[in-house]
Amino acid sequence: MEKFIWAFIIGGLICVIGQIMMDVFKLTPAHTMTTLVVAGAVLGGLGLYEPLLEFAGAGASVPISSFGNSLVKGALSEAESTGIVGVLTGIFEVTSAGISAAVIFGFMASLIFRPKG
């Protein structure tokens, strides 16, 4: 039960940070999302995101900052095994399922609803 509470608190704090960035600093949603992805990547690169994942579980793995951590994690693991080329292949290997799902579901939604623009 305690794990659920911490997941809720940590996930909520990440979302509050994003909301503050949009409301107080007047950043666009795209800038906010990019900042959270980069923050997750930096924390992952410094080895600080994994302990947060272990502590908060889904509270840290569901927000967009986890995507940045996944990018760095994939790049670093492939770079260790295959060298500098592995940086690029590792990024796509780890995150391809999420990116593919976003593209496919976005396309399906555009077929069902009338996109503007």
C-alpha cells in the first residue's frame, strides 16, 4: 500500500512541475514536454533516475520524463556493446514500441476524427 502512495506522490510532483512550467513560466506544452524529457535523460545519464524508478515505481515510469531516461539507457547499453554506432541504434531499439504506437494510434485517430490543420 505504501508503494502506491509514493507512486501517486512522485507522479503527481512530476505533473505539478510540468503544470508550473506552463502556468508560471508560460512555456508551451511542447517546451514543457521537451524539458521534462531532457530532465529525465540527464537524470538517467547521471544514474539518478533508476533509484527514483525503484522507489516510486509507476509514479516515475509513466510520466514523459521516463522516456528521456529510456533513451539514455538504451544508448548507453548499446554504446558499451557495439561502440559509438550503438548510441543511435540503442535509442531506437528501446523506444521503438512506444514511438510506433504513438504514430499508429495517431493515424487511426486522424481517420476517425476530423483533424484541423
